[in-house]
Amino acid sequence: MSMNLITALYLVASVFFIQALKGLSHPTSSRRGNAFGMAGMAIAVLTTVALIYKLGAQMGEGAGIGYVLLGLLVGGSAGTVMAKRVEMTKMPELVAFMHSMIGLAAVFIAVAAVVEPQSLGIVAALGDAIPAGNRLELFLGAAIGAITFSGSVIAFGKLSGKYKFRLFQGAPVTFAGQHWLNLAVGLAIVGLGLAFTFTGNLTAFAVLVALAFVIGVLIIIPIGGADMPVVVSMLNSYSGWAAAGIGFSLNNSMLIVAGSLVGSSGAILSYIMCKAMNRSFFNVILGGFGAEAGATVAGSQEQRPVKSGSADDAAFLLGNADSVIIVPGYGLAVARAQHALMELTEKLTHRGVTVKYAIHPVAGRMPGHMNVLLAEAEVPYEQVFEMEDINPEFGQADVVLVLGANDVVNPSAKTDPKSPIAGMPILDAYKARTVIVNKRSMASGYAGLDNELFYMDKTMMVFGDAKKVVEDMVKAVE
């Protein structure tokens, strides 16, 4: 295979990746986007395998291709098994895990390039020293990759919520002098990176990589659970830039293009998430609002009266309404109630009720979590609306059904300037004539805050597992 053909195939794969991002920008074209992405990746992988075989043959080491194929077999098999077994509620954790693997791969490639530059074609015109430009690229790729790996591991633990280790708890982990420590470690990484760039000192490279693993932990542990959607998209961006940095070192145009697409799209998504939460990116990094607030309100939740009802009561209100807006949340995903909800929607629509779904940008545990959840249940795309489009309609809605959502419908964001989420854009569910909220209990949401919506006169709480409650609603509507 000639280098011209390899370059052309990489160009085709790059175009496919761009089309994939374009397709994934809307639910109606997401299948086509996924198809483009898979095709582009297949072309890129096969082309890279052919390139490795070509280079190995030239160096008399063609047998090395066996290790590459073995790695593809092991990694592909593991990915297939994980994709088939993963539950919808575990998708954010899977995404964080994949980010960690991309970051670690970047570190390994950088280390291999530094230790044996000849094997990767990184040599100067004279001698075997790595050029300063390549050393800068390796420094950036390794540092960003290490930060991505360790940060993603912490994010994985926080998202899973099943590990007792304090660093993996949803509450922020803070200590005195934390920001100064982060600054010192960050400056040390930059200093060591520059030392490696200009002198090629291997000790400086090893220490900067170790410190990068450390700061990846330090910048994620003070971030509370409510900011996790931003963290997921941010780490997505980091993994892309790590790949792009290594692509420059390897002179691999495909890796540069793919990494740049992931890095830039992740950065844009992080900005969108921050805007949706009325937060700045730097505020998230320097420590998010988190579960500590929940401890101050936990005792008061039991003392405040709420109006509760049954699934039959809720079904009666829904069946006699003209317009219903459904707000899905993480509790719906945990209960895997999306299919039962779809059945309820069909029955209400058959009775002449107008049903719409309201999606908050940060609902769930990662960007787009609720969109994927509803798509899995084949909810019609025309019934699903983003926050900016649906908010003006809440005031005219007869009933709003909130299923497992909490922080994204908390009116304190608009009514209490002292609230940690003050100014955060929310779904205006509190404006509807009647609000039905399904929760397992009165426990606070992921931000650890009490929700004033639950105590309004117009609100009826229906306690229980979302799937069981919705199934009972379906039976009652019949």
C-alpha cells in the first residue's frame, strides 16, 4: 500500500468523522451519524494496521503486526461485551472509563516514543535525539493523557456511587490550601515539561507524567456530583487533545484530525453544559456545588408537610388533562421505566391528550442522557423538546409529570439568590396548573439541595419505584 493511498484513506476517514458529528447533532440523524462514525473508524483502523505492517516489513520486523492484531482482538472483544452488558444508568460510567483508556493510551505511546524514538520514526536528521518540537508534543500529549486518565477514574467512581472510598463519593473533597497545591503542581508540570523540551532530560519527563496523574485526581475530587455532566464532557475534550498531541509526534494525520474533532466538540459541549447550569468552566474546576448542602436540609425534609397521592390519583389527573408535559430524570433511568412511560404516553395521546417531553441539558448523569433514554423506548422525536423551546409552554400546561428529576426543576434557582444553584436555568415546571412528582423518597437530588417544588399546594407527590408507578398509571388510564 503506497503512502499516497494511505493519506487518501485517512482523508476519507476524517470526512466520515465530520459527518458523524454532524449526524449526532440531532436525534433524527443520529443513526446515520453513528454509521458514518463506525465506517470512518473501520477505515482508520484498517489503514493504520496496513501502515504498521508496511513499516514493519521495511524494518525487518513484520512479525510485530501480530501484537497489533492481538491488541485489536482483545480490545474489540472487551468493548463488545461491555457495550452489550451496560445498562442505560451505567452509560456515564462507561463513557468515563473509555476516556480513561484513551488518556492512558496517550501516556503509553508517549513513553514508548521517548524510550525508543527509532521504533516510532521520531529521530532527528543527525543522530538519535528527539527534536525539540517532538519533545514538546510528547510532553503535552503525555501530560494531558495522564490528567485524563486519573481524572476519569475519579469521575467513574463518583458516577457509580457504589465505592466507599472517600475520593469516589459524590460530595466534594476539599482541604485547606487545595487551590495553592493545584497551582504549585500545575506550575511544576509546566516547568518540567519545558525542561524536557529543551534538554531531553528523561527524569524531568518521568516526574511530569507522575505529577500529571496526581493533578488529574486533585482537580476532580473537589467537584460535586451536580457538576458531573460538565466533568464528563470536559474529560471527553481532554482525551481528544491528548490524542491530537500524540498524533503530531507520530506524524499521523488521522490521529490529529480525530483528536481535534473530539477535543473541540468536547470543549464546546462543556461550554454549553456550563451555560445550562449558569456556571463558569473555571468555577466547576475550582470546586462545584455538591452534596454538603444536603446535610443541612436533610433534617428539615421530614418535618415539612407534602401532599401525596396514589398512581390512580395521578392517572385521573393525566387522563382528564388537555395538555401534559413530562420531565424525565435520572430516577426514570434507574427504574428503567422508559418503555412503560412510552405506553402511558400512547394511551394518553389516544384519549386526545397532548403530551410533550421536556429535556434539560444536564438532566441525568451526562449530556444527552435523557435523549438516549427516550430514544431507546422509541419515543417520537417530535414529542421531545429542549428547555428553551418548552419553557414558554409550562404556564399553559394542565399537568406536569416529573419522573425522577430534582435539581433541574428546583424553583430555588430563580427565587432564592442565596441558593447554590441560583441563576441556573431550570425547566419551569412550577408554572403549570398541577404538578405530579414521582420519587422514591424525599431525599435531596444530586446537588444535595431541598426542592421547594415538592411543597407547593399544586404539587402531588407519588412515592415509589418509577416503573411500578408508571405501570400502575397505565392500568388506571385504561
